[in-house]
Amino acid sequence: MRCYGCLKEIRGKSQYCSKCKKNIFNNIDVKPLTFNKEEFYTFKSENTQRMSISGVQDKISLKFSDANILEPTEVQGHYILKPVPNTNSAQKIEDIPMNEHVSMQISKQIFKLDTAENGLIEFSDGELAYITKRFDYQKNRAHTVAKVEQEDFASILNYTSEINGRSYKYEGSYEAIAKGIKKYVAAYAPALEEFYKRLLLNYLIGNGDAHLKNFSLMRPLDRDDYILTPNYDLLYTGYHIENDSLTAIDLFDEYETEAFGAQGQYTLQDFEEFGLMIGIPEKRLIKIFKEILQNEPKVYEMVSNSYLSDAAKEAYVSNYEKKLHKYLLYFIDSFAFKDRSVLVKVLL
Ligand SMILES: [Zn+2]
């Protein structure tokens, strides 16, 4: 079978390779969950008021019992479990856990981004759910586990439901997040490049829900400075929500490129100018784009090895292809001002 973590082929009884067992489950032999999805929803409805995880997607916290069994918990949950949601506001929902899983694995293994540990796990009846390890619990110097200080960009940039209304997390811009990174992260140059690559990944996989709350800073234990948290909540939302937006929020605060004016969607010029604007050196931008082009076949291979349904695999690949060649690189051979684009000269 293919490992429920990294999707590589494995032999033997375990559903996770030894590396994933270590990274996700601290070397504990994880069995399928002892409850099914119905019991998940019963637990959730009984505990919703007291659960501390934010967001609207159906999820509960899990922790290992003394007998090393993963159990639902209201406190000290070090894992988050997300099954197929109980909703009719999205379509093809059976693929949602696998969609999130493969998107997170592309982030981790192909884009090499710092990504929350994640995998799939079976309910007692074999149905798959998505599981992710919380990164806001860490061991301190005394080797006890403690909670890490963490803040998302809605809160850092002061967008609240009181001031900005119900869709406050869709306000602001990626430029504003970049400025926040520069202001609060001591080692901001690599953090900005990491952030930039996350934006490209979100754009290419069709995540139209990368809003302000999906980017956060944290202060690791025993440190005084802030860093970006690992990447989380990645999903090709366009597969489940018809006519989903291409990005959750705007790239720029005020600015609009000529290409955007002509095309109405972000293309190479937008990402190039955005990258330069937030201070990523030209030669780094070229490297990033070259890697994206080189890695294209690896993305398709990983999708093909994933646990998505065949229809979802096909849609995932065709979306990625379209976003990369028809949107992101659209102006390479067709737009008049390509002469002044550094990336065009190199990528052609
Ligand atoms: Zn693995």
C-alpha cells in the first residue's frame, strides 16, 4: 500500500512508513481510530461550545491515551481530525480529506515548504479522514510539552468581525501580510521568500480560501523572536465550490499591473512585480520559477499516487496545468510588454 503520510509505497502491516510514524505520531504504532464518523459528529455536537479550535470545517482534537490510542479530547489535543464534512454547501465532498492531504504533501515534499505534519487515518469502519499534528505544542528545554504563542494575520493586521464585518478574514491583501512579516519576523528575508512560494502554491493548486487567518506567526518556546508557522489548511477548493475565487484576497493593497487590467486575473507580471515589491531578489525569483517548471511532473505523479478518486485526480491535474500554463505563465508568449519582464527572458 501507499503510506497514509508521504504516499510512498510501503510493505508490511503498518499503514505508515517509519519516517511518517516518527514525524506524525512520535513513533507510536497507530491503528485505525476506535470510533466511526457518526460517533465523531456525536462527540462534536456534544462538545462544540468548549472546543478551542477555530474555523468552520468539522474537526475535533485528538490525543493519545495512556494506552497509546488516539481519542477525542476537549483539552490538550495534539492532533486535529477532519473527516468528510457534513455539509451541502460544497460538492464532491467525499474527496475533501484526500484533497487536503495531497495538497499538504505537495507543499511539503515538492515545494519543500515548512508544512504541518499530516496524513490520512482510518475510522473504525475503514473510511478515511485527514489528520494533522498541531504545531503549537512543542517541547521546551525541560522536555515538557507546552503551548506556543501564535497569532494569525487577521489579528496581527487588526481585522475583526466587529470592525470589518463577517467576512473580515477576506479583507486586506497579501502585500499587507508581507509587510507584517517584515515588521515582526527578525529573519524576514527567508520568511518572505517562504511566504511568496506559499502564495504561488495556493494559486497553482486552486486554493481560493487562503485568507488572512491561514497565515500566522508564532514564537517558538525558548525564543524571543517570531517566525512563520508551518503551512496549513491547503485545499484545491475549486473542486468543491463552483466558481470559487482564484485568490481569497488581493495581491496588492492599491496597485494594479497592466496585465491584470487587461486580463482580470493574476499572471506572471503580477507575481513578478509582487515578488520584487516585497524584496525578493531577481535571481531568487528566477530560481523559484525554474523550480516550479521543473517540478511540474512530480506534482502530477504525487496526485496520481494519492487517495483521491480518479475523477478528482483528473480535475486536480487539469486545474494545476491550467493555472500554471494558461494563467501564471500566460503572458510569456502573448503579451506586448514581455520585453521588460525578467522572468519571461529566462523562462522562455
Ligand atoms: Zn510515509
